[in-house]
Amino acid sequence: MFTLASLFAGLAWSEASLISARAIQGLGAAVITPAALSILSVTFPEGRERNIALGVWGAVGGFGAAAGVLLGGVLTSVLSWSWIFFVNIPVGVAGFVLAPILLKESRDASVKSFDAAGAVLVTSGLSLFVYAITEAGRNGWVAGSTIAFFAVAVALLVGFVVWELRHPEPLMRIGILRIKTVTGANVAGFILGTATFSLFLMLTLYMQQVLGYSPIKTGMAYLAVAGTAIFTSALAAQLVNRIGVKTVLMIGMTSLTAGLVYFTQASVHGSYIGDLLPGFLLVAVGLGFSFVPISIAALAGIHPAEAGLASGLINTSQQIGGALGIAALSTIATSRTSDAIAGGSSQASALVSGFHGAFVAGAIVAAIGIVATFVLIRRDELEQTNVELEPVLDLAA
């Protein structure tokens, strides 16, 4: 699904066809990512082995987040925008050819029905909520249409919770959130998505529209993030077994916050060394030291039968955080830019003013992530699950 959608996105003949292909890409990714993460969680026992496996997973995720913007600039400049989709095709083909060879099939024979109504309620509710934020930037937060969209979105999400509590085989068992560490991981994942998705968008626009970077130069500028994220993810995978998941995540969220704060001083005539590189390095530490412990905490204490649910939940949290972050922070940036232009500022100065507003908002969100990590991630829950598995690991050894 993802591979075919990538092909049609690259061949898109209109705006509607491109958006439709992207939607199908998203659906394919929503199937792939939780399945892959749940395979890791049930293959490796909780504790050191799973932490190492998730460290590799986190390294891939941290690198991918940064490498995407790097390769996107190179492909766009050297070939064309279509190749940011075509490049997925050989990878996808390799994936669905090798999967039957490398992976063993498994099914939950106890499940007799699919909660289609729950899927429709949560998807439509979250999508409408993101759309409401976008409309708020266009029509105003107190406009009748904006309030109506928010009201319907909230009603759909409340309906989803009520439906899940009553359904015999719910799409999402609400009780899973009683594990504080799992809840904390999803809050942290939501915040990480909110901050990083919008951060990369704003920095790309800043480099191209203010500093005048070409697409390929913009992509190359992200090398510092991509390269450092690989190293910090590997380091985080080692440190979680020594100083703990909570401590590593605290470091990651703090570094991400510091990076966002640093970008609030980006100037109209900024330089790469002075205005970007230090912030890039801080963000790279934040990515590596956040992806790994969030993945571990999201699966802490989860029964193998619910590995898919926990995996899907953390990925949903990150993606919804990213969608809301882009919608909200873009609204802040465009609003401040419009006000600055109306006040007589130059185009470049107005853009920088808008970006500053977005970076400040992102830093506040990331700072909330520090507090959420401190309050919700429970060392006792993580240590308890590790201790319970120690005899099993000793016997296996």
C-alpha cells in the first residue's frame, strides 16, 4: 500500500491526486510501523535485550527524522520533487519481498471482529481537530466555523471513548493508560512529534526564504542533525541500561527544549555557524535521547497480546502531535508574520518574527515534556518489569 501510493504520488497529475496518494501513504505507514514495533516487543524479552533492540529502532527513527529533510533537498535539486516519492519504491519492494522470508506469521485467533466504528470515530475526530486548528489560523479562533469544527471534533473523540468502553473487542482498551509509564511515554511522544515536525518545517522555510539557501544547500545543512542523531541514539541505547529510561528521556527533552530556545535568536542575516549549528546539535541530542527511551517506556509492562495496541498508540501519539504541531505553530508563524508586514516590516524581518513565535511556542511545549517525563515516567514500573524477567533471562542464558 505504501509503495504503490508512493508511485502514484510521484506520478501525481493534480493537487487532488497528490493529496489522495499521500493519504494512502499514511494508511500504509499506519499499518507498517506498529506491526514492526510490536514484532520487536514480542521477539525480545523486556529488559536489557529489548532495550538494545529498541535502541536500534530509535537510532533508525532519529536518523530517519533528520535524513528525510537532508535527502529531500538533494533529490529535489538534483532530480525533481517526484523523486522524494520514487525513492521509496525500491525500499518498499525489498520490504514486501523479504518480509515473508524473514518474519514468521502470527495471528490473534481470539479476535472475532474489527472495531470499525471506533476506527472511524477516532480518525475523523483527530483529523477534524487538526483541520479546526488550520481554520483558526485562517478565520480566527472565535469564528463560528472554527468553534463548530472544534465542537464536532471533541464530540467525536468523546464518542470514541464511550464506544471503546462498551465494545467487547475495542480498537483501544482504555485501561492500558492506567500504566502511568505508558501514559507518560505517549505524552512525551506527542510532545516530541509536536516540537520536531514543526521545527524542521520552520527551519527549512527560514533557511530558504530568509537566508536564501537552495534546496540542496538546505538539505546539506541538516547533515549535522542526521549524523549526530545516529551517534546519540546509539549512546542512548547504552545509557538506558546504566542510568535508566527516565533520566535519558529527561536529558533528551531538556536538550530539545534548549535547541528550540536557541533558535529563537535566529536573525535576518544569520549564519550557519552562529544561528543554526549549535541548535542543530542540541536537537540531535534531543532526538536520540528521546526516541529510544520513549519506545522502551511505551511498551513497559505491556502483555504480549497487547504489543500491537501499545505500538500503534505510541505511533499515533507522535503522528498526531506532529500534525497538531505543524497546524498550530504554522498558524502562530503566519499570524505574526502578517502582523509584522502590516506594521511596516520587511518581508524577511516579518518572516523571522513569525518563526520566532513558532520557536517560542515549540520551546514551551518541549518544556512541558520535561515536566511530563518527571511526573509520569515511573522508575518503579520500569524496574519491576525488569526484575520480573531477570530469572527468565538467567534461565535462557
